[in-house]
Amino acid sequence: MKIAITDTETTGFRPPKALLLEIAAVVTDSERIYDDVDWIHHWWSVYVDQSANLQNFDYGAMSVNHITPGHTKGGVTMQHVRKRLAEYDIIACHNMPFDAQFFPDDLNAKYICTLACAKKIWPDVSKHQNMYLRYQLGIVSSPPYWTNSQMNEAHRALPDCITTANLLRHMLVEKGHSIEELIGWSPQPAPGVAK
């Protein structure tokens, strides 16, 4: 089963006013993720062209993710995002109810919400944000070809999904939970809910 561990950056919290600006994925599969060295197949990160929707850009979101209208001009279309996400059997996100609302609603994937799973696995940890868990649990970036500057650039899609990918792998390899167990602990979006 092909797995995409994803993260999004947006202009706000709820579509249609809030727009998807950036999406990234670390791609693996249900067997390869257990490999100690070569567990990632590839990764990708793209801006989504929102230059026609300048009225929806929010300075508050820009102050967090530093994505301006100029970054998205010439980016991919939502149809491109749909085509990419449709390739995967499982989509993992750290906050699936948030991220999935920006995904096309016709995806046929199962979802893993690492936030919901983290709350189940580590109920006594005071916070469950992915970067907090990274430090609290001592999760080291793996594979080592990501630089510290890439890993420490919070609120951008690729560094956040790298952290989420390492968190998911920790749940599976170090904690011994199964993919099916994590899917069972994760809320699944109702058909037609995600946009």
C-alpha cells in the first residue's frame, strides 16, 4: 500500500474562504516504512496557484508560514493536487480533520491522523503537536539527508511533514503499532466533507 505523509499550509482555517497554498508529502509504502535505512521512496512539495484569489490571503497566516501571493503564482492547480493524492492508498497527516478539508473530496484513501494516534499512545504527554513530540520523544530526523535548517523550518509543509513522517515511523517501528491499528484510531472524513 502506498503511503503519503502530508502537510499543508493555508490562508486560514476553513475553506472556501481559506485556501490551500502549499502541500508536501513524504512517500513510502506499508513494507518499506519498516526499513532501517531506505524507508522513504521520495518526497515532493508544491505551491498551489492562488493568484486569482488574492482577496483570500490573510496577513495572520502570512506571518506564520511566510507564504505570500508571489510564492503561489505559477504553482500547480488543485487538479494537480487531486491527481497526486489519488495515487495513495493511505494519507497520513498530523491533524487530519484540518488538512483533509483542503483535499479533494473524492479521494479513495484511508487516513492516519498522527495527532489522534499520539493522544492514544502517549496520553500523559502534556502537548501533542508534532514538533513538541519530536523533541519530547527524542525523534531524530531519518534519513539523515535532511539538514537541520530543513527540519527546523516550522510552519512550512515539507519540514512539518518530515517530522510527521518520522513520528508515524516511530509509532510503527519503535512502539510496534500496526498501520491498521493507527487507521482505526484516526477519524476518517465523511464523503463530501473535504473540499
